[in-house]
Amino acid sequence: SIKGSAMQSLLARSVARGCRPLAFPAVYRPLCVRSAHSVANDTVHFRESRTPHPLKAKPWEQAAFVKREYNDRYATTANHIWSKEEIDHMLANLWQHKPQTFSDKFVHGAMYGLYKTFNFITGYKAENTPVRAVEWRLIVLESFAGVPGFVAAMFRHFRSLRNLCRDHGWIHTLLEEAENERMHLLTCMKMFDAGIMTRTLVISAQVVMTPFVAALLIVKPGAAHRFVGYLEETACITYANVIHQVETPGTPLHGAWSDVDAPEIARTYWKLSDDAKWVDVLKCMFADECNHRDVNHTFATMSSDDPNPFVYKHQADALKAWRLEAEGSTTNLGCEKTLGVKPLSTATA
């Protein structure tokens, strides 16, 4: 009550000044006795008390909080949890779309022109690739690949608002793609350092990529998705080659990465086992790129008002991730060493 609060405040000030407490009316004496006990014994600051804070703001809560990685601390869209069998099938069956229309050929030429230029700038080659060249390449690639999905989702969002109509489920898939690419980047940043040149290239790529994708979405949305499909094809080729080199003894990548543990952020996001290796994370990233390739090539063939065929897949992915989390289980990828010489599948151009 207001009177009770006033009595507590008055008594506390008196005790703090070393004064004898005033004589209070009998009706307030029980309250004053409790207040005196509180003043004498409750000397712990609220930040040091063991009472949980709803925002985890106390130091002892933060100490445990910072040990938990991304998915436990922030809400992320449930990603598909890849199995060893799914990834082995994808590695053995790389494919590339053959351009059919004029717009297909235009964006195909633009994409593969950028791909060859990117290879030259990063010093990437298909055999005995320098480790630093791959580190640089993965950071730039993932920062580049995270742009189109978000830009396309923004355009779909504005279109839905402008036309006062539904989006038919596309926005969620596009945002999931953008977030997945960003998680790839954050995972890479747990493993590599980005220098001034890398950061400059990342910013330059974003400055070029954003208006280019936006222009394609305005003129011909299908061509924009076809362009992203071709972009993801190059990512699939890159990751398949990197995985092959990591699993092949005698290569620089095998020497540097074959026995490196997976970072916690990756183990949490892809539900990997505690003994998972960095190569297992690369396989998950490869599988994600294969999925983005298929999604965008599918969107390229659809009309803007067609319902998204991947909605139920997202629901199944979320259910699988939830079950693994509830059971404390992991996927079967990374439960044992997967290293060993394996043939690299060749994709037709």
C-alpha cells in the first residue's frame, strides 16, 4: 500500500542515519518490524540476487547465456536437417540447367561471366586450391548470395501491399533463403578472418548486386530467379570441389581442414553431433545451395500468382528440427569420420 511504502522509506532513512526509529502507531508496528528485518538483512543488489530476470540481464545469467550459440539466443527459421544419405545423393548428382529462352541465355552469360571473373580475383582453381583463396571466396560468396532472396522477398511484400492481395507463400521461402545464406556467412566468420580487401569486395559486390537484382525483378521476375538459380549452381560446384579436396589426402585443404571441428553455431543450426568436423558443415552448406538452386529454377517457371509449392516442406522441416531438439538427437551426418578419397561428380555445362 501507499502508507506501507511510506513507512518503509521513513524507517530505512532513519536506520541509515543511525537514528533511533520513531515510535509508530500500533497498527503499523507489524509492518515496521518486517521492514526493519528487510533493511538489516536484504543487502544484496538486485543484479546479484539469484532471482531470474526475464531479460537475462543479470551478470550470472549472462555468463551462462553467452555460452549458448545462435539458435538458442535468437529466433531463426527452421532449416532442413540434412542426412548423410541426402548429401551423398546430391554430391553424386550435380546438375545444371540448360538455358532455353533469350532471357535464360542472357542471365546465364552474365552469371558465368561473373563466375570466371570471381575465380580470377580470388585465385581459385579446381585442383590444389590455396586455403586462403577458399576462405576469401566463401566469405564473399555467402555475402553475395544473401542479397537476392531478401530483395525478392521485399518486392513480393510491397507487391502484396500495393495490390491488396495475398502473396501465396513466396515471401517465407525467399526470407528463409536469405537467412540461410546469412547463417552460412556467420558460420564462415567463426572460422576465418576478413581483411580489408575481403570487406571491400563484400561491400562492392552488395552495391552491384542489389540494384541489378532489383532491376531484373521489375522487368522480368522469372529471369531474376533464373539468375539466382545459376548463381546457386556455381556455389554447388564450388562446395563440391572444396569437399572433394578436403577429403583427398595430399591437398592443401586436406592438410588444413580435415581434422578441424565444426563450430558450435553450425552444430546447433544443422543439428550436428558433437564430434562433427568442418567438412560436415561444408556438406550441409553444399546441400543448402542445392536446395536454393532447385527452388529458384522452380520459381523461374512459375507465374507470380502461383501458390508456393514449398510451403509444406517448410512445415516438415520445422517439425523435424523440433523433434530432434525435443529428443536431444542429431542428424546422422558427422557421427563418424567421413574422410577418404571420393570421386568428384562432373556436371554437364
